Amino acid sequence: MSRLLALLALLLPMTPALACPGLVIGEAWIREPPPGARGTAAYFTLRNEGSTPLVLDGWSSPAFAHVMLHETVLTGDRAEMRHRSQLSLPAGGREALTPGGLHLMLMQATGPIAAGAAVTLQFNCNGQAAQLSAPVLEEAPSSR
Amino acid sequence: MQASPKASSATALLVLVGFVAVSAGLIFAATRGSKAPDIPGLLWPDPPVLANFSLQGSAGKPIDQHTLEGRWTLLFFGFTNCPDVCPTTLAVLKQTVARLADYPPFRAQGQVLFISLDPARDTPAQLAQYVQHFDTRFLAATGDDAALDAVTVPLGVIRAKVEDGSGGYSIDHTSSIFLIDPKLRVIGKFGLPHSAAMLDEGFRAITAFRGAQ
């Protein structure tokens, strides 16, 4: 049942983020942290359908004490974490947060994070508070 | 004009000598592996060989070179506080194992080993729980710096602690999946981005190639 709910959440149409005109968020999901892991990551796509540039920063979540925008970068075959202070989306711009690339690092969960739940992610959009909700899934949606 | 019997037997001899020489050359090339076949991920000729090592596995069991002898091992390095690359790769390995379930060399001799590069935070018991979330057959191990070096150095695996900006740390590390053959030769290396299809094909092609050696 919880898997079904998570799947249904994924099938919802792209949702506009509150208080961020023009921003469309899609394909949001969070990997269920394996037992023993204190962190995980959130993935989603962003599209700016408005006519003004958007700057997103100040990521946080009530479910995690520490949230940061990170990018996994390959140097040779070495994966490195790079901190990104903000995301800039020009009018018409797109950005995808995907496994092995750009992602929201979610560390120090404040409670159990299990598949089937949904997690709220908060951020600032051009200085205004905004948020999105992402379902917790056991596996990447594309691997289903 | 007709060739004399002497001339035609000389020609036959030349043809025979030529045939033997070409065959010997082909056999030599095949047995020496002087020309590596075009298999993505294959490390050949002269693959590095793992030296003796000793790590702590779950339930107090050591994981060492004997754990790998006679097996085909998919080996990956990481740490449990790794939010992106490690769980992504372990999820791909889970799918890979499912794809290889009907392939006799994997069914009989295949295994997956996750080695944590973060012994300060990852206990063997915690590691076992972590990998078994993906597949109950996955093995996990860690050890102190010297014990880890015994495995990472021959493989050229790099690990570097970096501050994560919240008082904690992350570990930048080599993210390739290695394939170790039953004689402890590091015969395959698969870099990011990983996919189950790519690992499945790579495993089958490399084990088939090795079977012919």
C-alpha cells in the first residue's frame, strides 16, 4: 500500500512550488535510507516557465537537521562532492537533480524515514519561502 | 607446361610450412593474450593481482583473500554516510545480481563485496545491515588504515576525507566497480555512470573471455 501511494505521488502532474511563480517541479523523490545510514538524497527536476530569472537557495527540511545542495563530480574515476550555494534558473531554464549528479544531500534525519512517507523540502526562491513535497521510495523510479 | 614432381612437392612443403607458421602464430597470440579483445571494462593483458589482505566482516568473520579465491567478485568501495553515489551503485548492483541469476558462472561463483572506507563510523555489524538492505547475500567489510591500504593500493583506489560544512565529513573516493577473478586478478573495472545492463554484459563477456584462456 505504501509503495502504491508513493507511486501515485510520482504520477501526479508537475506541481508549481508555493510562492515561486513560474517554477515547476517534477519527478521528486527521496531514496529510503538503508539501515545504519544517517543520510540520503533528494532528486527532482526544475523548470522555470516564468519570464524572470529565479535563484533558489537556503535548502532545509523538518525531517533532516542538515540539508545542502551538492553535486557529485567525477575526477578520473574518483567521485567528489562539491557544495553548490545556489541554483540559478534563467527564464525557460531547466535543471535536473539525478543520482550520481546534482542532488540535495539530506543528513541527520530527525526521525525514521521509510518508503511510502513524504518529506517536505523548504527553500528560498528569489528570497521568498517556498517548499515542495517528495515521496520516499525504495528504488529510483526509472528502475521500476 | 607441367610442373615436375620435385617442384610440386617443394611447393606443398612451402604451403605446409606457411600453414604451420600462421597457426603457431595464432595459437601464440591467443594463449598469450597479446591482443586484448574489445570488451568494455576488461583489464587485459597483465591485470593487477590482489595481494593478501585482512578486513573485518560482519559477525566477527574476517574477509580476506580466501573469501575471494575461487569466486567472481564485484567489488565496490564507499561508506554508509554517502548520500548519493554509494546507495545508487548498490541499487544498480542489486539489479545486476538479479539479471545474472540465471548465468551459471555467477550463480555458482558470483558475489558482491562492499568495502567501507570509513572505519571510524562504520562498524562491521552496521555495514552488514546496510548492504543487506539491498541484497541479503551482499558481503561487507572494513578495517583500519593499514588493512584498507592492502586492498586499495593495488587497485589504485583513492580515498580522501573532506569536511561537509556541518562539522561532519564526507569521503571522496574511487567510484568504479572492480571485477576480481577466481585467481584474485583484477580483471575488470567499470566506471560511473553504472547501469545493470552494462555490468551484466561486462560480467558475461569478461567471464566468457577468461574461460577461454
